[in-house]
Amino acid sequence: DTEVTQTPKHLVMGMTNKKSLKCEQHMGHRAMYWYKQKAKKPPELMFVYSYEKLSINESVPSRFSPECPNSSLLNLHLHALQPEDSALYLCASSPTQDRADGYTFGSGTRLTVV
Amino acid sequence: RKEVEQDPGPFNVPEGATVAFNCTYSNSASQSFFWYRQDCRKEPKLLMSVYSSGNEDGRFTAQLNRASQYISLLIRDSKLSDSATYLCVVNIIASGTYKYIFGTGTRLKVLA
């Protein structure tokens, strides 16, 4: 299994809703990442988990809350989002955070906040 | 100055042409380098790593110049299917941890 699976593929939510994005990999990777990508822009790093511990938080607003329940799963909990948070949210994994072999990305969740 | 910069393009080239993209990075402590390809509304996919001695994979050649802090990608004999955005990625150490920084991307359109 060489995939990173993200669910849902599309999500529309209101500004008062609470939702979660899910990411799963079974490649034995110990580093997992959340990126946010706006249209015609490059992916921007949000969070990094290394061995299930939060390693990097790129000053992301607290309305985004990551969780890594185990080495295969990564969640992103969303609460009280703004319309400008609408974007493609990409999950990625790599063998370890410092193993420079390249990331494997999931196909993303396209989020629309209304 | 952005940490990783690319010419956004678009580069419109005819089929069969050779096209080159450059990417510059500002952090001299950058550890490793990659080219990713991203199709419209899809996720980025690793195209190739970039090694100090330069490396080739079929029609694609990547070069690294550490002294000048730039990376290049050469595509020979362009195909229609090469149309995509090409993202330069640099792995840096910041505050004792590694992270990938993506360049702004260069759009390539190969025309029939």
C-alpha cells in the first residue's frame, strides 16, 4: 500500500459547524503533514507530526486543531472557520521527518466555508 | 525575499521543444531538493529528487548549483502530457527540525 488516503474529498461547512478531515497511510511512515493550498498558490505547511508528536505548528489559528491518534492516522479538526479558509487541504507522509526521500501526498480535501 | 522562488510562467511551448525552469532558494543550509509536478486540481506528485552531481530520468534532467543556490529542471522533447505546474521543493532545517518549503510553481503548457 503506497497511498495516503484522505476523506472526505469535498466538504462544505458553515462558519458555526465543527467538522474533521481524516488522513490515513499504511506505509509505516512516522512523519505526517497537513498543508493548505489556495488556488494558483503553492502548498503551505500547517502542521508536522513526527512519531505521533506535534513537531511543527506554523502559527496556524486555533480554529484548526490537529490530532494524531496513532502512527497511521492524522486528523484535522475544524471549528468556527472563515470563508477565507476555503482551500484544498493536503495530507502527506514521509518515512521520517528528516528522511529526504520525498513526500507522498493524499489527493486532498476541497473545503468550502460558507 | 521568498525562501524558494520560481518564475510563475506560463511557459507555452510546442510539442517536441526543450524547456528549462529555474528555482532559487535563500537558505544556504538547505539539505535536499526536489521537483514535484501538480496537475490542475490534483495533489503534487514527486517528479524527481535533485542530487549535487545532477541527475537524469528519461527526458528530465535536474541540476543543483549550491554556490549560486539554484536548481534547474530541463524537459526534452516535450509531450502534451507534460502540461502541469512544476514545483521546486527545498528541505530546510529550521529551529532544529526539518521542513519542506514549496516554491511558487511554474506553469507549463505544451501545445500541439
